[in-house]
Amino acid sequence: MSFNPELCRNESEVESKLIVSYLLPKLGYPPETWHQEVAFGTIRLDFLAFATQVIPFVLDANSPLSVVMEAKSPRQNLDRHVLKFRRYLTSLNVKYGLLTNGHFIRIYERVPNDIRLAFECTGKEVEARIDNIYAIIGRESLKEKPVIESPDILPIQNNLSLGSVNQEVSDSQPVILTPQGSRNLTNSEVQSPPPANLNTQSVLNSSSEEKRKPSVKVIAVYHNKGGVGKTTVTVNLAAALSRKGKRVLVIDLDSQANTTFATGLIKFDDEEEDNLKECNIRHVLQSEDFYSIQEVAKESQFNNPEIDVVPAHITLMQYENELNQLDYSKLMLLQKLKDVEDKYDIVIIDTPPSLNLYARIALITSDYLIIPSDLKPFANQGLLNVKDFVKKTNEFRKFIGKDKIEVLGVLPCKISTNARFREYTLPAHIELVPKRYDLKVMKSIIYQREELSKCLETSQDVGNMQIPDPKSVFDYKPDGDSAKEFEQLAKEVLKGIGGKK
């Protein structure tokens, strides 16, 4: 068993070749002691390994969670991820964390309210240094504190989301998490006095979680006119909702893949390193039995907190005719989203500027529709096409037993900040939409500001190359006017879909 960092070309290969095939076995973790894609509220871990596995988990100073392992693309600088890694370890009270991009391997140790670098080596050195790594995070090395395993509790499963934790946890605020599928708390456990250091409000009864009906809301951002700001609205609205504590999934259904780029998933400048071509939205629509949302979605770091994104790809346009011939393709996204209803609060779908299959799938799948428009003549004329398209889609929705899609309104977007335009021309444009097209106009307005374009143009240096590293407007300029406008839009959307402001 050996490891060669040169064979790792992307993040998934770092996971499979370094962590799964080499490190976990060498460190003494059999398959039943480690878990992949584990979520604690908004925190999502690549790998979680246990010296001693105990469920329910008590996230206090004596947490049984042993080692978090996070894999990044070989092209990514690990320094960029240290702050987020610090949040993982301190929030979950995990003693050690391993952060790697294949070329470098770091082990961080949690100290009170912070982390420190405990070990570092290159990927080429890992075989020579494996004993040093084992001494720190090997399974037997971490068994110094014996923990009695709770009886009658089912083991945690891979790809399991462990409830919803809406606030960060710390040493002074322990939290008990009972995963879905585990036993219910007994009456005596609920009624008996809790330990002195336990906040009783943080006991999550799994039976009440199971009874809670999923309330995920799906929103399409659509206009058949291009250049009206659909991508800008999609990614920054997602960022605004995520910052309000909502679990957000973004789906890119446009073959131009602008949203995929804007959320930072295109980190390659050579098609040989393209890690999206064989795993994107096309595969979700094409396969009835494989390529679940959870498999295809990738964590995007264009915003803090992170957002999951189902990417698109330029090859999507080649498969439209083939997908059109599949009876189930129009309903596949709707069906597969049911499998992650309890993982997300809001799904936002970016659409192509056309009346094609992918736009139709978006409108069939969604509960709500936002129509971005610069309110110029061609965009306004396109509203007639949008209305007709929605009408025909609603006829199909009725056939499959779904209510009509609810139009949240036309969103003024990419609007000039010129003072005279705002005072005289804009009100006339806004008034025209309901009068001529019988569509309501949203109260929020997104103006065309420099920060909105610049936040998508940021990059990072990796060796001699510059790799795109776009940011949400909140991460780029959190106190700017654009951030305030999207904050207002998020409030309006939450009110419109029945969520809290």
C-alpha cells in the first residue's frame, strides 16, 4: 500500500487515493469507524473518524469525535481553508483535524477556542512520516480516554445529516445530537434532571425530527432574455439566504455554466483537469438509478457559510435531444430532490435564457418563480414569452398533480444608478410591467454596481497560474450597497415563500 501525490488530479482523487485507500487503513480505522459526508447543521465534513464511536454525540469538552479529515483540490492553497477548519474543530470540539490537498498534509490540534499546527509534511513524504502521523491521530493513539458506548443505539450511517444545529457550540454549551434512525429518548431520559453542564434545550428528540414534514422551497430564476442578471441574482440571493441560517442548494441548469463559474467550482484551466464533465446536472437528469443530488452536489466556498451547488457543463447542450426522448427526464430533478428534502431549506435553480427543455424542467420542479429584468424594451417584450411559457408549464404541472408555480414577481435588476434615471425613468418602467404585462414587480431593486462584477473576477495565485476564485458580494464587500440590496431581497423572498424574515 503506497501513495503517489502525482496521481491526484482533483479533490475526489485526494479523497479516494490518499484518505480512503492510504491514510485511514494505515491509521487503524476500519470502515465501520469512519464516515464520509457528515453534516452537523451548516457544518459539512468530508470525513469523520472515531477512536471510540458513541451515539448520541455530546459535543462538549469531552467530545468522542476524534479526527476530522478535509480534502481539497491539489490546486488549492491550504492557507485559504484554515479559518473554516478552525471553526470546524472549535465548534464541534474535535481534538484533531487533518487538512490536505495531496501535495501537503497538515494536522491541526484544537486548543481552547483556537487551533495550532501540530504536524506538516509533503505528500511525497507521507510514507516516511506515517509513524509520526500515527502517533498523533492513529486510532489506538487516541484511545487514551475510555468512553463507554451507549447500549441499544443504531450505528451512524455514511452520508448522514446529524440534525440541525443553528448555533455554534462551544465547551460551555454542550449539545446532544441524536441522528435520524437512532432510538428515541426514553421517558426517564427526558424527565430525569440533566447533568449540571447540560443545556436541556439542546436535546434533540429524533421522533419529533421524523414527524417534521420537509418544508424545502424550490425557486426558479428565469427570463428567456439573456443578460438580465439571472446568475447574479441566483448566487447572491443564495448567499444572502445562507447567511440567514438557511440550508441552500443551488442548481445550475444552463449549459453556459455561469452559475457554476460564479460559485467557484471551475478551478481548472485545462480540459484534462475538468472534474465536472463526468458529474454534473446532465447526469442527474439522465440516470434513473444513479447520480443522486447528494453525489453530484459540490460544496462551494464562494460564500461563508458554504453553499452546495449542482454544477452544469458546456456539454449540456449536446444532450438536450437525447434527454427529450426520455419519458422521465422532465420529472427526474423533481423526483431526486425528494431524497434531500430534509437536507435543505431552499433550492434555487438558475435557468438558460431560452424556452428549451432545461428551462421547462426548472419550472416544472420549482414552487416559485423570480423573473429578473433590466426593464428595457427587449426584456419587457420577452415577458410575454415568459407568461406563455409559465402557462404551458402549469398545464403540465396540473397533469402531474402539482399546483401552479407562484410568481414572486419581476425583479428589477442591472438597473442604472444614474440619479435622473432613478428619479424619472425607472418609476415609469416599473409602472409599465403590471399595466401592460399583468405581472407584479418586486419591491427589491438590484442596481448595476461595480462590486457586483468585480466580486466574480477575483482570483488566487497557484504556482505560476491564476485560478478563478469568485466571491459572493457579501464576502467581497459586506458593507456595500449591493450587499444591502441582496439582504433586502432575501427578506422579501422569505416573506413571499412563507419563511421567516
